[in-house]
Amino acid sequence: MSKIILTGDRPTGRLHVGHYVGSLKERVKLQNSGKFDEIYIMIADAQALTDNAEHPEKVRQNIINVALDYLACGIDPEKANIFIQSMVPELTEFTFYYMNLVTVSRVQRNPTVKAEIQQRNFEASIPVGFFCYPISQAADITAFRATAVPVGEDQLPMLEQCKEIVHKFNSVYGETLTEPEIILPSNKACLRLPGIDGKAKMSKSLGNCIYLSDEPEDIKKKVMSMFTDPNHLRVEDPGQVEGNPVFIYLDAFCKDEYFAEFLPDYANLDELKAHYQRGGLGDVKVKKFLNNVMQAELEPIRARRKDWESRKTDVYDILKAGTEVARAKAAQTLHDVKDAMHINYFDDADLLK
């Protein structure tokens, strides 16, 4: 069986470092591993419209932004098909059929949907499209026969729901759909990077992000303003590293060689943590080190992004070519799905018997 990846992001803004450590970095690694036959990376504009229907220009403006961030991080259009969700209308048809296989109460129980409804203050009036987006995600995954879906930890409930839809479809109509596996980041600190304000999730809407395209002075300003251990008031006070965003970011981004370059008093992160925990190490010194680490990590990404920005016509062509490949794949799967459901009327000679 072919090994296929499907993953993607909503184009509601530029991508941030949470996206990078949560899934983008892993995608590049998987893309370059040579273990996958096909890779599809979706710019999920139709999904973004489920809570931006009145502001389609926000979604439209960010299509190219997300594509630029992908290319800047190392997604290679020779190895991966980057495509625009709404340009593959077959996905809407899959969603429509799958809606009949899922109950309203099951969607209501989805923890990711619950959390996002709360975050967007949708409790009183949830758009049907937004409510159904786990079903739409299942359509996206199964349309490409994805065997692997590299995402952040918060998407686990969505993958579980997708697997349930696959099982239900296959039990009703016969073995047709492929069951996917989730691939989480190997570094546990990357499962869910907090915002710079200490909030549990980095989010564009909360304004607590460091963007992949941020300029050096913006990165520095954000790092130096980061939330740390609220009880670490004086340098001599013992500090807490668990749950401390500055150390979570160091867990996600730091390499031992950065100590030799930027903070030679310590050999590695364990030594730095131990000093902070026993007291005698101030937050400013740790933040300055984190700033140097972030600058080193993001500088090559920003440089590649600026190069692609000067060639936007090429980016447009990449999206167009990727979308054509994606549409052909989805059409083939849809043919098989309709065949299994016996709704392929004009291909079915038995209909007249």
C-alpha cells in the first residue's frame, strides 16, 4: 500500500513558531525521509471560512502568506503538493456523504470543537459549517487516502473522529476508505507551545504569537516580554522551570551548540535549568539567551521567505500545479466511494435492469 501524507493549515494569518514546532518542522523531516509516496499539504481556506464567512478577504489575503511560510520552512514543491482546499470541490461532496454517518451528539462531544466554540464565543449561535468541520477534516484526509497525518496534539480528537467515519463507512459500504495514523512531534515540548503571555495555546486571535516572518527586533521585543515564573521575583529566588514558557521554548528550540555560541557558562540546558531552580539566575539573562536561540532558528526561514516573496508568480504556479494533482487524486477516490455506495448511476448498467 502507498504511504501518503495529508496535512495543512487554515489561512487566517501568517504562521507562527507554534505551527513550526507543532507540525511544520515534522512535515519537512517526513518529506525528506523518502518514506512516503505522496504528500499533500492543504491550505484550508474553506475551513477558515466556517468562522470568517463575513470576512472572506482575510482568508484570501493569507493564502499566499501560508504558502510563503511553507516554502520558507523547507516544504519542497518537487516532493509535496501544496493545494487550495476550495479548488478541490470533490471534498465538499465527501463531506456531504459523511454527514449521514455522524450524529450531532458525537460532534458536540469532540473536545477540540468544544474548546474552539468557547474560544470564539460561539456558544449561542454556532455556524453549521464550523460545527461540522471535523467531518470536513475527515473528508480531506480520506480523499487523498492518507495513511499518515502529522499534526499537533490538539488535533488528536479530530483524527479519532475521522477513524470512526472510516470504520462506519467501510462497515456499511464495504472496505473502501483508508484509515489514517496521527504523527505527533517527537519532541514533547513541541506538542503544544504556549503563548508568550503564558496562555496554554499560542493563537493568532489572542495576539500572543511569535511569527515565522517576524523581524529580529519584533522577536526580541516579544521574547523579552515573555511570561515566566510569577514567583521568581528576585535573582536569588529559586525558580520553576515546569510550565515556564521561557524554558518550554528552550526545550523546543535549543541545541547544545547554542550554549558554546551564546552562553558558554553552561554546557547544556540541564545545567541552565538546575541553576534557575536553585536560585541565582535572573529571568533577563535566560530571556536574552532564548532571544539568541530564536534569532538563530528563524533567520534562515525569514531569508528564504523574502526570496520567495520576490517570486510570487512562481508561488502561484506551485499552488496551481499542486491543486491540479490534488483534484485528480480526490476525484479518483470519490469515484470509488460513489461506486461503493451504489450512487454511480451513469456508470451502472444494472440500474436499468
